[in-house]
Amino acid sequence: MVLESVLVYPDPPPPLLAQTLDLAGYPWKACANASVATAAEPADGWTGAVIVADDDPEGALMMCRSLRKRDNALEPLLLLITGAQLAELELREDLFDDFCLSPFHPRELETRLRHLFWRTGRGTRPEIVEYGDLVLNLETYQAALDDRPLDLTIMEYELLKFFATHPGKAFTREQLLSRVWGYEYYGGARTVDVHVRRLRAKLGEEHANLIQTVRSVGYRFGQSRLR
């Protein structure tokens, strides 16, 4: 089953939350209150909710309460809270399925969401390619490194995806041209060099060496196995 849409509160949501959901490939819709959530509900219903309680904990818990009281009680429900709010949750555990401390790390939030959706059978994780701190979403064509979105062109993304799915292997420029651009592409080897140079620049100085030049051959990405 593929996720239909995740309800997010409040509207607008924190930028990092929106970015994390987008990169992870979870369709979502921000709602300011329960009435908006009801009006905007997809035909197949919400598949879950992420409620942020940082700035307005009472409003967030009110939203949770409204979602739980529905005829078809919404689950799973993940609550984002600050450490100072932990003590307030002891008597309200029926209002959410899991919580995550804010400020959160995107990897932790994504892991918790993936576990919740798997546990409740409400959806599956989009196809993701990971290499160390590099993450590529194959459904949304988004990429991030160290939780920093990478602004890539389509062919830069395709080249990086090919590299990341074949780590440790050396490829000639001609092989890369045929495998990434396709046999019908008549560009020369310089096309590969230009895209590699741009990719290295966008990966940043710290990670530029992920794409290594193999003398008299071509290029190799990372290692065959991360240590």
C-alpha cells in the first residue's frame, strides 16, 4: 500500500519538517485546525498525522484529541515535543502513538515514521538509495547530503544515482555515457567530465572525493562497502 497523504499540524509547518517529509517521499497536507483537517481529508482518508507541539502545546493536544475522537480514529499519530513538555505527556499517552523530541534530527524522525507506518500497515516507505550521509529518493528525484538538500539537474541526479547504486566500481566515460545518457546520446566524453565537476562542486569540498578519478580509466564512486 502506498501512502496517500499525511496530515501535518500546524499550517504552515516548521520548514525542517516539510523538508524531511518531502525528501522521504511522504505526501502531506498542513491543516490549521480540526475543521480544516476534516474539509481537506482525502477520499481514502488520512494515513497518519504529524502534530507539532513546540509553540502551542495545548492547540496540538486539542488537535490530537479531535483526531482520536473521530468515528474512524486517526492513527498512527506522531507528536513532536520539546524536552520541557515531556512531563505533561504522562496522562495523555492515549492521544498519540509515538513522539519525537524537537529540535529533531531528520533521520530519527524518518525512522520513527517508517516504523509507525510499518507497524500499523498504513503504508510503505518510498524507494530510497542511501550511501553514508547521501540519500536519494527515487520517486521524487530529490537528494540530500548531511540532511542538506542538493539542487541537482535531472542528469546530475541520474549520474549521482548511477554512481550511488554501483559503489566501488570503476567506469569509463564511454560506459557512463551509455548507461546514464543512453545509447542514443551522441555527446562526447567531455559531457561526463562536466557533470562530474558540477556534482563535486554541489557535494561540497568535504564530500567531493566521493567521486574519484581513476587514471586512464574514468571514475569510481566511494567504496564497494562502507566501513
